Amino acid sequence: MIGQILSALLPAIITIMLGYFAAWHHDFSQSEVPTLNRMVMTYALPLALFVGVFSAGREELLADIPLLVFLFLAIVGTFVVVLLVAVFVFHHPPGLSALRALMASGPSTAFVGVPVLGSLYGATANIPIAAGGIIIVIFVLPTTLVLLGIDAARNDQAAAGAGSATASTPPIDVPGTVLKSLKQPIVWLPIAGFVLVLLDLELPTVVEQSMSLLGHSSSGVALFASGIILAGYKVTLSAPVLVLVFIKNVVQPAIVCFGMLALDYGQPILGQTVVTTALPAVALVVMLAVQYRTAIPEAASALLISTFGSLLTISLFIWLVS
């Protein structure tokens, strides 16, 4: 079992390490990460998510309503709980809280889900992969982008106010910040794909292949950039990182596992749902951390620890549901 999981996760681990080596060897520098990040966030990842939505048709998605419901409760529920605790208990800024909530809730369906779930469940793995991506893109990602945008606008105003002590600080344009966040391709393009799926429209093969060519590069570039970031910062074994990784790798899938067992769900829906939530943290957190200059070392460290730790935790949950 460990060998099967290792073969599925090894490409992601090696890609992160290659990025680390490239930075250590001075082939890439920290200043080049924003360029890689912009390519992934603006073009490659939106196209990958758009095409990924079409990998599961409307009939297949609607036929697996229980899986959709459990994944929604697991991902969105974890995100909301972590966000509220971070904001109202620890009084962290909303943007940082949202980024941490994404670390704790978002499984890497687009990056790691394909090899892991594909090796375990074959063609039927397309449903949890697509469902997890849709839930993140429609419900979690827009909220994270909006809160990060509000934090960024607040920081810009504070910097402008510090430079001009006599000038009054205008209120933050919250509607404008929300609209700006929703206009990003990584939000509207996958949502457009989801709407087209609900309308039961098919994507022409030539269009799908054309979009997939660049889209397939998104996971590799994102993980490679994460390795470059790690080379510039020490791996952070701070309390927030360890707690967030523990929630993502252990708490979230454990609640789903025991909840579904209590409700007497069996295979294949039990295994698909539990393993999907047991996937490591989504590499998107590092891309967002770079884009908004928020908790970059923390995000990169959480991604690395979550990915390595999932070798053990995914194996544990596969054993529990088998």
C-alpha cells in the first residue's frame, strides 16, 4: 500500500525538490517566482480547472449526490470553522485567516488527486476529482480572494496614510475589491465551465486538447515554484503550520470517515470521499501567498509537510476504509 501511495505522490515530491535544487544551484531566484506564479494563476491553472470540470459530465455528477454533499460539508465546513476561529478567537487579519483556512480545508485534487485517486479507482476517480475542484473554485476560492484583496487594500491605504499624515484615509471599496477578485480567470473560467456542464453542453475534442496543453503544466509549475520558495526560506515548524497540516491530513478525513461509517455508507463512495479529503494541501495556497505577499514561508512549509505527511496518512485512511 505504501508503495502505491509513494508512486502516486513521488512526482509531486520530486518536483518540489527540483525547484529547491534549481534555486540552490542559482538557476532560478526568488524574484522569478512571481512570473511563474502569474503564468499559473492567470492561464495554466484556470484552463486546467475549466477542462477538469468537463471530465465529469452532468449525469455523472448528479448521480453521485452523496459524494458531492460529503465533500461540500468537509471542504466548506472545515474552511468556515478555521476561518471563524482565526478571525474571532485569535484576531488574525481576514486575508491571512482565509489563506490558513484554505490550507486546512482544500485537498489537492487538481495536482495530486489524479495520480492517487486514478491509481485506486480508475475512471470513476474523475467524479471526486472534478467535484473537489468545483467546490474549491466556486465556494472557497472566491471567499479567500476577496478577503485577501480586502487585506491588501487595507495595507495599501495604511502605507499611503503613513506617507501623508495629513491626508484622510478613504474607506475601502469593498464592492470594487469583490468584483476585482471575481474577475480573475481562476474564478470565472471554472465557474463558466461548471455552468456549461449543468447545461449538458460538451466541449469539442480539439478545444479540450488545445486548452489541456497549457493546463497540464499548472501542477508542475506550481510545485516547482513552491520548491524555489522553500529554498529562500527555512521550513517553518511553527504552531500554525503544524496545526493546519494536522487538520488537513488527519482531522478532516477522520471526521468524514467516521461520519460516513456511522451512516452506513460503503464502497466505492466511502473510499472515494475519504481519500479525496485525505489528499495533501492544495498547492494553490502557495500561489496565493506569493500573489498577495502573505505568509509565504508558512504556506510553502505547510505544503511540503502536508505532502510528505500524506504518505502515511493516506495509507492509514485507505486501510480504514478497505
